[in-house]
Amino acid sequence: MANIETQAYPSTHCGIVRAAAVLLKLDNHPAADRYDAGTVETMVEEASAPDRMGDRLQGSGLHYYCSVTPEGVARTVRGYEGIFPNSLGDLAPSPLTMMTSEYITAVALERLGNRFAAAKCLARAAHMLADVCCPPHSAGLSYYSRYASNHKRYESDGETYFWTEKFGTTDPVTAAEQWAALCAGQAPYETYDNLLKGASDGDLFRKMSRFPDICREIALSGAGELPSVLSNDAELRRQSIDRRLILSIVHTAALFAAFDRDVRDLSVKVPQEQTPYRLYSYGAGKTLFREPLYVRFEEDGSIELLTQEGAYLAVTRFGSVRLTDQTAGMTTRFRFGFEPMMTLYPNGDIYRLLAVIGKRFCSVRRFLHKRSPHFSTQTGFRLDAAD
Ligand SMILES: [Zn+2]
């Protein structure tokens, strides 16, 4: 859902996050305590950030998870059954891949006690989930398609509906409480069971993460809303908006509940500090360095990868990736991506990723529209616990 700051109301992303936190309380969910006022404010502030120009998750066409074309024709990505493309036709980045990365990073940060950064990553994951719930985003009605005006109309109607029409209040807290009351008892908490079991494996999508299943189901139901989205009947659109806002809130609450559980359940494996890892490349078909690498999380949630002796994994000026010697003073901060296998974004830039091509380990610019599984394999990594 777009947030154009000049619009009359706050982004609905902010309202959805606020309502989801209240819903946990109304449902007497044990996770509710985690979302105290300060945490919620942090999350509300971050919830619309991915739509802002220059944000690390921002990108034209990337916030779409297209189960169908605007004409209602089913979409797929060859080689990835049940996974849908973004509006450029690419496997990644998409709301699915970005939600997965942000959620995993959020769990890792929270376990390290970095609550502020964790809350922000979780809010970003929630943003992507809400985008999947928004029918223009799951049916490819992008701002660059001839359906742009339908998209804009649906979302601006949605904002008016969320913030004033439905409950007649513009106060964000009261609106969130009213929406949450409407959603009480409806959150699909069980759908998020075992959300990340097996996620330490590189090929997250084909193993046991539940994110692909969850996003698939939501995006497919979004396709069913297409007639309402395209309709000039305002009442039809309002009914659709009502259904989808409720869907967003109940799923976001379930995501927040899952987060609380996954932070505590140490059998859920996410990258952690003080654990030696070996970096396995699917492209090279082998472990890349003899020395184990350690993950170090920075305050902002980016990571450094370094050896016990203090050599860093770094991208050189010419794009090659290597372990520096200790004295070089050269480091690169990465962020996790899942495309569908794990990759690393140098400086958090989703348009750049690490790849092993031939014998070269390098940082490459993403080839948009290049969606062959072969390319994914070249960029896929796995962090294996070293023994
Ligand atoms: Zn978005």
C-alpha cells in the first residue's frame, strides 16, 4: 500500500500494525506483553518506511506478489511451483523474500537484546505481509500498468475507510482499538505454527518455512477481489477493502504472535553471533573458505562476517569478494536476503548481491527480469554450523 506523505491520512500500514498489537491483547494472547506502548510506536513509525523513496526495501514493482495478471490470468515462476513473481516478473525481491529476510533478522536481533532494531525489522516484515493482503499488489495492478488508477483509487479509498469512514474517528489509537475489536477471535495463529522450522537451511522456500504457503494463500484470495477492485461501484470496493483490512490485521497479529514464540524457541535456528559458520555456495558447489566465519550484528541490523583472527569478508573496489587481512581495515556490512536461497546484500542494497560465477566470488548487480533458476543457484548460499 502506498504511502504518499501528502495524503490526508497516515498510511494504513501504520494502522494495521497498531490494530494487530491491540488484537493480541483482546485475544489474551501471551505474546501481547511484548508489544508495549514504546515498541508499538517504534513499529508504527517504521511500518510505512519501505514505501519511502530511497529506503533499502523500496523499489518499483518489488512490493507485488502477483498470483494473477490484472486480467486474472494465473502467474507462476518457472521452476518454483507455488511461488509468485513481483510485478516485474522476477522471483525476488518480492514481499515474500523481503518479509522472510526481515523476520529472520528481527528474531536474530531480538535474541541479542537489540529490541529497537528488531521491532523495526518486524514492522518491515509486517509491511510486506500487508502488501500481499492488498489485492492490487497480488494482481499486478502496478503504478506502471494501465491499472494504476484502479490501484490508487483502491488504496486511497482504503485510507479514508480505515481512518474515518468505518468508525468515524481520526484518532489513530481509537481507530486501532475499534478495528481490533472487530477482529477479535479471528487471528489465524495456528497458520503460523512452525513458521521457521528448518529455516537454517539455505533453500528456505523448498524446506520448511511457512512463509511461501501463507503468502500463496493470501495472494490467491486477493485474485478473487479483482472484480471489486476494478469496479466503479464504490460499495463493492468498500466491502472488498473491509475484508482485506481485516485479513491484514488478523495475519499481522498472528505474525507478531509467531515472533514472540520464535524468539524464545531456540530450536528455531536463525544466524547468531559466537557460532562458527561455514559459507557454502550452491554456485561453486563447495564451502568457500577454510576458516569458519562469525556473524556480527551491528546496531542497525546489518551484519559483518569475520574470522576468529579478525579478517573480514569484504567487497573490494573492483567487486571481488574476499577475506581481508586484519590490517586492511576494510569491512562490508551485509544484509540477509532469500532469493529463494540465502544471499547477502552488500551495504543492504537489494539491487546488489553476492554470487559465485565460475571461480569468481563477486558482488554483482541484479539482473532484473533474469529469473532463471540457474541465476538463483549462482547467488545461493548456506551458513552451515562448523564443528
Ligand atoms: Zn509497500
